[in-house]
Amino acid sequence: MPASARAMVHAFLEREFIRQVEFLAELVRVPSDNPPGDCSPAAERAHELLEGLLDLEVEMDVVPEAVAKANGMISATNLIVRRRFGRGGATIALNAHGDVVPPGQGWTRDPYGAEIIDDPDHGLVMFGRGVAVSKSDFATYTWALLALIELEKHGVPLNGVVELHFTYDEEVGGNLGPKRLLQQHLSTPSLAICAGFSYAVTSAHNGCLHLEIVVNGKSGHAAIPATGVDALEAATDILNVLYSQRAELSQKQSKVRGIETPTLTIGLIQGGINTNVVPDRVTLRLDRRTIPEESAEEAESQLRALIESAVAQRPGITVEIKRVMLAEPLLELPDAARMIIALRTHAEEEFGVAIPVQGVPLYTDARHYSSAGIPTVLYGAGPKTLQDANGHGADECLRLDDLRKATAVIALTLADLMKGH
């Protein structure tokens, strides 16, 4: 990137910084908790703000109510912005999600207040639910696009299409957002950058399998236990065999930096009728994280066989196993290398620190692009770790200097990927 273009990007973002921060604050102030997942009002506010900024049409994809409800939400609307530069070139999608986890307990500031403080160690910091995960990248990607438009005005040749994909269902799996946009052919990008943090380029992440296991027995009076078939006792056999798998899973090591081993967690147990009744039904919910080298389908098949064998010798016990969710891992596709190189180069220049390329043990919407064969990486505004931002916790926050620098990184990366002649 010529020094003059870099200087133009920096000067533009400096001039626009207050407007960018105000835009982010407006997004934070509109609740978009998921659950319950009534996210269309937040999308409508974002649509209004974007059309006022970009002087471009912002396409609204309103998810049908029945489809939203089938995916555990009340309402969802996707926003798509398209801007062509020059002729030819790649179509690059920038995706961030505007739905957030509910605030929960422990906040010392208004979760929807977008309060800004001047911290002696970190400078200006904004607080609010979603300010880091990932409403911040609505602002990052929007102002990166505005910076490209500024470069074009000054004669910098650019070729390609930039699309902003702002979606609202990441917390329930992304099927109504990125997956829908791709399956409905509302977008056909050739590259994708998804919401992330500033101090690393994420090139891979874990997958996740959620299973619901229902153990059925027969109720009976606790005074005469033999009149019933104890579903909870049978469930303990299942729990024991599942927990015994942890040792075996710990021996599988991923080769991806930042990702260690597969994990297995029983996150929810429900069952029983009353203290003096033999339990006739117990429900378990299981979370199995798969590393990029694993097949999620094989992991599910193995779990089903283990669960069924655990109670095979118990008369009167039946088991129902239902897949609740299957999120594929994000894999680094070959053409992702040019995005990684550009992002890493510009991030190291902007932040003045080494920027690793790594995986994360989470799962994100990025997998939908990768699963469709689109080279995809994660990069955006935020700290080194989710914990530093209190992501999904009380007093979620974002250093606004990270927002400004990450926006420059994205803008300069896009300019590199769209170099004209």
C-alpha cells in the first residue's frame, strides 16, 4: 500500500472517529438479546443508521416468522450492503453479528448505556453488551468501507466488490444469517472476513455438537422402588461412560496453534417428578467440541454408540438421542493465505506488536462461509482475549483505540486485495 494511501486512510478515520463511536453507541443502546431473540428492531435501527451514512441502499432480508421461530428466535432481519469499485476483482464479504447474550448479573454500568470512560491505562473505553462481541465490527467494517470510498475519490485504483453482511442469529447458530444468505444466493462472495479481535488473525476454530439424551423409565412409589424403572439410575451409567471419554479425548492434540484438544461437557440435567417418586424420565444436554482435524459426524456416531451401549443391559429403559446442533469447524482454505498475510502485515504496523495466526476453541458464524468453500478468516476490533473484553460477562467493554486501529487494518487489507491497475 503506497504511503500516501495509508496516510489518507489514517486522516479519514481520524476525522470520522467521533461519528464512528457514536454509531457504535447507537447500536449498543438497542437491546438485541438472544434469547429471547427479538432482533428485528435492532436491525431496523442499524438499517436506518447505515442508509444515512453510506448513501447506499441497504438490502433487508426479513426472515419469515415461522422460520425464525423454528430456529428458536422471535424475529431476525439480515442487512446486506454492496459497493462495487472499478471492474472485475473479488467479492469480499465482511460479516458481524448484532445479536448478543443477555446481560446477566454483576454489571456496574448500564448494559445498554454505551458509557465511555477515560481509563488511565487504556484510554477511552466503551461499556455495553455487544460492544466487543460483535457490534464493534458493524462499526469497523462500515468505516473501512467508507475509507475505501474516500480512497476512490482521491484516485486510488480499486477493483472488486465489498459486501457488509450484518446478521442477528449467531448466538443460536447462524442458520438464519450467513447460512441463509449463502443458501438463498443472496450473496456469492469469493472471500470472507468475519468478526474477530485485533491482536491475532484467526484462521481456524473448533466445531461443536450438541446432543439431547432422553432416558425413559417408569415411575413408581419411592416406598416400593421395584415398582418403577429408575431413569436417573440409568442416566448415571450414561454419565459415567461419557465422563470416562474425557481422558481419551485429552490424548487427541490439534496441530492448530491456539486449539488444544476436543472437550466434552454435560451442561444440563433435568428429570424426576418428586422426591418420593422413582424418576421416570431424565434429560441430559451434551456439548462436544471437535477440533479441526476431527469429523463431527464420526464424533456423533461414536457418542450415540457409547450412550446406547451404556444402558443396553437395563430392562425397561429406553433412550432417545436427538441432535440439537452441529457446528462444523472453521478450516483454513488455501486462498485464505493472501487475506492472512495482508491482515497480519497491516495489524503489526498499526498495533506495533507481533500478530499471531491461530485458531480458537470457540465456534462462530465464519464456519458457514468456509463450509461453502469460501476462504474465511476472523479479524476485527477487540482485545487479545475474550476475557479481556468481558465478552459474554458483566461490564463488557472495548478500547476505542483498538476500534480505530482495527478499522485501518481492515481498510488497508481490502485495498491490498482490490488493487487496481
